Amino acid sequence: AFVAEAALAPSVVVSGRIETPPGGSAVIGAPVTGRLVSPEKGLPRPGATVRTGEVLASLIPAPASPEAAARASLAVAEAEARLSAAGRALERAQRLIRDEAISQRELEDARRERAVAQESVSAARRGAALYSGARGGSGQGSWHLTAPIDGTLVAVMATPGATVSPGETLFSIVDTRELWIVARVPEQ
């Protein structure tokens, strides 16, 4: 630049830090206790660009105790037995209502009990599927840990095969399209 006459502004040296605006960073943690499994292409590395919804890793939930998987199987058997009994009670109520031996209310109670029993079976099967998926490393038992925002991975604390606890931080993402420089400047 050519020398020119101009007013000089005084400068002050201060320390500062770089921050992201609200929503400009994300931390992905483990929602449940489990074993970490990397995707087919491997775990992403720090500095990698990720997109919203991209699978960073999978988590295979671990039972809270060795007996938990057995209790889940027992819950399925109990729920199926309850459903079977409710189905027979409904059939009986339908026969009796034709003979006008019971009230309409009793028939509705039998229908409601069968519906509740059916939901119990579905819930118990979903619970058991979590453990079977945990044993097999796939299916309903696996949780996909995905990127909640577009950005750059700044930290990867995940190790394939490691057992992680709920709340443990595994990935940190920063959206580098907008960053703030925050510094404390004295009023003087």
C-alpha cells in the first residue's frame, strides 16, 4: 500500500476465545450403557465433515444385569399366556352375550382386557428384541448415534468395542460456518 495520511486507531492486546453461536455445536453421548460398534467405513476421524443424520457409530445396549435378558424372555412368556387367557375369556363372553347370560359391559371388559394383553405382548417382545439385538450386534437392539447438525468433528472419544456409560461424551461437532471471537476488553 502507498503511504497515505490517515487517523490511527489505538489498539489493545487482550486474550479471547473462539466460541460457536447457540446451536453451532453439538455433543453426542451414549444414551444407554452398551458396547460401541463402528460403522462399516469405520469411525469418523477428527476434522471430518459430517452431515445431519449421518451415522457416526452404533451402540449395542448391555443388560443391566446377567438376569435381565432372562427376565425379558419370561416377560414375553407371561404376556403371551395372559393374551391366550384373555382371548379365551373374550370367546366365552361372546358366546354368553348371544345367550343373554351376561351384560354388554362384561363383553366390553373382555375386549378391553384382550387389547391390553395384546399390547403387553408387543411391549414384552420389543424388550426381548433389545437383548437379542445386543447379542447379535444388530436389529432393534442397536442404537444409531447420528450427527444432529452439519459440521466438523472436533473430538472423537469413541473406541470400537469399548463399553460406554449413559451420558459419556463420544463425539463433538462444531458448525464452522459461523464462529464468534469473544474477548474481554477493558472500558478504558
